[in-house]
Amino acid sequence: MSEKPLNDLNDLAPLATSVLDAMKADGKMIATAESCTGGLICGVLTEIAGSSAVVDRGFVTYSNEAKTDLLGVPAGLIANVGAVSKEVAIAMAEGALARSRADVTVSVTGIAGPGGGTDEKPVGTVHIAVAARERPTQHLHCWFADKGRQSIRLQTVQTALMSVLNSLESESTY
């Protein structure tokens, strides 16, 4: 990841371009399932001309009900482990895969603050999952420093895009 602090979504354009180029080269499409980022991942991807060849759709599932209604995340799962969890991130990514034409999906769920954190799940806790057809779903648990809501959301977008890129690179080694 870059050493330079992220100031806005424009700082992520080169990374988003790399994701789109890799997806296009592989003939794949992507969908996003976003909670704490509210559509920013899909937004940074679709800011780039030609992204329609690669981006299938974005699910903004900010509420627990949206996660259940749009992605099929079981309400009982959310009640048992919480919306900000490995299990829910995986269910979101796999739900997006099942409900789209995408070959790869990325999901994010977390606590961007300034409130909402607990001792167990402080502000800056984020779960990211990448699902791909006929491959095991990958999960990443992040703890971003609480330097404000925008910082956490931008770091989440950056890490999610890097996770997609890493997934595509690891797929080529199979």
C-alpha cells in the first residue's frame, strides 16, 4: 500500500485502473457488496471510463435488513455474530456472487466511526471478503487507526481493491 496518506477517492484511481485492467485481461466482471463504504468501491471503479466492460453492479447494504434482503445474509447470522464480522463479510461476498453476473465480488463491513465501536470491535474494525466462482472465499480482518471516518473509509476502499488484485494474481498461479 502507498506510504502517502489518502486524501480522497482520486488518490485511488491508479489502483482502481489496475483492478479494471486485470479484470478486463482475464475477461471477468466484478460486483461489490458494501456497508461501511456506502458504495465508494463501486464509485471509484466506475469513475474510470470503460469500467462498464468489467463492473456488473454494486450492492449498498448499509442496514442489516438490506444485507438480508439483497444479499441473502441470514438475519440469524447477523444477530449471532454481528454485522461487523468475518462470517457476515463472507456471506455478503458470496451473496453478491450468487445474485450477479460477476466472476469476482468484494464485500466490506466495518465501523467507520466516530461512534459505534466497542472494546471487542473498536472504530476502525473492518472485514473484507473476496469471492470468486469455483474458488474458496478469502477474508481479511483489518484494524485501521481511528483517524476519522473518511480515513477509515478510504483505507477500506484501498485494501478492498488490493485484495481483489491479489486474488486475481493468486488465481493465475493455480
